[in-house]
Amino acid sequence: MFADTGGVPVPNDVTDGCFINYADIDLSDPAWNKSGVPWHDLYYKGNYPRLQQVKATWDPMDVFQHAQGIECP
């Protein structure tokens, strides 16, 4: 379905990326995500660095985490 964009819905004029409430661990695997776009950009686009700052403020010990959660900067 997304062969032209490396197998994933890269944000562009046709799609808006991935739906955040549907975690897909395959997006982190270069064998499945051949787009060259990191998984966090597929979900959060350019907002990821700002979200990392929020994470560092409110969860500096990284208590709330999962495979595709926001990572501390």
C-alpha cells in the first residue's frame, strides 16, 4: 500500500503519517520501515523534540515508557 514511501505512511500531501493510538512496533524496524523516516516522525512529525522536553520535565526517571514512547533527550 505504501510501496512508494518505503512501506510506511510518510507524512506528505497524501497522508498525515501514522495514527498515534495504534502503536506499530514494526515502524521502528528498518526491515519493515524502509522510508528512512524515524518512527517518531511518522507519529509526531516535527513535534518530537518538544515532546522530549516535556518528558524530561514531567518524567525524568522514565517511569512511563514503552517501545514507542517518548524518550528523554
